[in-house]
Amino acid sequence: MSTAAIDEVLSIDRFVPHVSTVEANRGQTVGLFLRERMLAPVGGAPRPVILVLHGGFAPSTVAYDLRYRDYSYMAQMARAGFDVFTFSHTGYAPSPRPRMDDPVNVDAAFQQHLVPHVLPAPQAPRYPFKLVSSRTEWDEIETIVDFIRELRGVEQVNLVGWSTGAPRAGGYAALHPDKVGRLLLYGPSQFFDREEAPAAMPEPGAPTLLQTREFLLDRRWRDHVHDEGQIEDPAVCDAFWQELMAIDEIGAGWGREGLGIMRAPNRMNFGWKASLAKIAAPTLYLLGEHDNYARRIESWNALAAPQRMFVRVAGCSHFMQFERARHLLYRATIEWMSEGAFMGHRDGTFAADTQGSLAPAPA
């Protein structure tokens, strides 16, 4: 465990023991990386707890604790009076990445990015299976939630999920409603290709997927920037990539021209639609208008939580926490997790403009 104070907010890193259910290292006790950000303890009642879950490619610390200007979501929540945690699932640094350091275990569709400077030619994987699944990730969340509940003496943990972190959080909330307080899901993943787990686990394939800097920053992010000032500080894009490479030395060495490449586990995802029908926790949805809106809205329409609120965020892409709209995300999290309401509303569908004002709107 390491501890550091940065801008009066403590940063505490741990590795939490977990008995892996990932087939590549099943039964082994591994350490799942967990970071906590909080103000220095001052006694009194426990602070409310938030656990933030990352998406499909960016690991936890890059997604939520980017050390650039005011872009650390975790630091903002800590200053607002929360104990905020994030952890990296198997396959994401600094947690274990079984079978992923061997370049031949990169999925065939991505090996082109490694030839010839890492691999002389495309090769069949030595471990010919996908790596993780929705089930193994729910198991990891269970370990982390139970650790936090005991550590902080709380019965329930509030969950935040971005992108694929939304079905991770929502799936866990559906399985364990007694352990989850409130949910905030933003940029939620669209439905997966299937609802049922694969008949045989793990599925054939390869453990590792890749994204280049060009693909992530230009095609996935900047191609969805449509409004002047949407990205207030363009340098945040470079800070995001530099932090990714700093925590993954192998990925940093695999890219062309010294740019590095992002590595993520090949996943077997399932059960998102079924989970949405079972969520009982009060749930706030935030979705940017430039975030593949027509497909991602499907998950909101399937949500059956007794208390639910939807906000369409103007001038915002999938990377909300790194754009102008991050201020609305900060406010939404603080109000929802503290009061179960946002801007005085507890449910319904709304549109938020670039100044954060709400107006009723159809989803």
C-alpha cells in the first residue's frame, strides 16, 4: 500500500487479494489494483462511498484520476466529501494481465499493428481463447465491494460506470441489490451481441485487443467533437495518452514510431439487457448528444429501476469527463449520490445545455 497527499486529497493505492475466476489463471490468488482518493480523516460518521468502474479500454486511473489540471474525477469527488475508489479489472494495468504480454496472443485482427517491428509475421495465439467475461468481472466487483464495505464500515456502496463500466456496474447492482446504494451511468454501452453466457467458456479467440493512438484520439474521440469549445483544452488528449503509456511499458514499446499502443483484454460480454430489467437502485443516466446516441439510448429504454432519471447532455461525446461537460458530470455525481436527485429532480427525462440548465425532453 502506498499513500500520497496531492492538493490536500489523499491518494491510497492497494492490491486487494482475489481468487481469480478467469480461466487463464483460475484459482490463483491475485492482487486487484485499487485506488482511493479522499480528504484527510477528521473523525465523525463515515463519508459516503463511491466506486467508479472503467470502460472497455482505458484502465481505472486514466479514466478517473488523470493528473492534469482539474480533470481528475476522483479528486473532484474527494473534495466534495466522498471516499471515492476505483479499481482495474483483470487485463488492465496495474492489475494482472495473464497471457497478454506475449505478442502472439494478440487477436488476429490487430496483429497488423505489430508486424514487422514486434512480430515478423502474423502468428496463431499460444493461448487461443478470449480472456475475461461479464461473470469474471462481476466476481471481481464483488471482492472489491466487500473489501470497501469492511474497510469503511458501510452497508452499501454507490456505483458509477462509464461505457462498458455501465453494464459492469448495472450487472453487479442487479445481482446484489442489498450492497448497492445509488447508480450513475454515463456513456453507457449499447447492448451486447448476446444475452446468455457462452455455452463453453472460454470462447476461442485470443486474449488481447489493441487500439492505436490515432484510432482512439481521432476516430473514437475527435471525430465526435462537433461544438466549439467542446474540448476546452486540447492538450488533455495528449495527457490521456501519455498516462496510458506510462502505466503500460509493454504497450508503450509495441507501437510504431514510439507512440505506443493501448492493450485491453478480449471480453465475453453478456447479460446487459437482462440486468437492466432487474436493477433496483435509483439510477441516473447521462448520455452525450454526440455519443452514438441512437444506439446507446436503447439501454435507458430497457431500464426498469423504480427511480430513474435520464439527461441528454448537449455538446458532449463519449469522453464526457475530459470535455467541457465534465463540470456537469461532477455536479450530477455529487447531487445524485448525496440527495438522490439532480437539479431538484428525482426522475424523468431531461436535456442539459452547455451551461448545465435542465429542460424536460423526451428520451
